[in-house]
Amino acid sequence: MADEILTLVEVAQLLKVAEKTVYTMAQNAELPCFKVRGQWRFRKVDIDAWIAAQVENPSTRGSSSKKQGAR
């Protein structure tokens, strides 16, 4: 399916991270996503592109630089 829609749980499994991590990244607009009646959804093609961008440009990984000043 070319336009597959994934749930938060499926994205967490795909990225091999905790569901809370995906939830936080979605809330902070760090992952391409949208909501359907309050539930996060992700297009597989967008997640695949996001992964490729992370591999190509490691300086955009995570948000640790944003959060360091908040300690």
C-alpha cells in the first residue's frame, strides 16, 4: 500500500523506541504526523523520508540541543 497510515504504536515499533518517545516527538513536531480525532497518525512514506533525512544529516537528530538550556 503506497499511502499506508501508521499508528503511534506501529511507529514506535518501526523506530525501536518507546511509545512515549514517539508521542513526545509528535507533540513537539519532530516527526511528520497528523491527528485523527485526537489520535496521532503517521504516513509511512513521511516516516521513511524522515529516517532518510536523519541518516543524511545527523546534525538534525533529536532535540537535545533545545532541551539542554532548560535544565
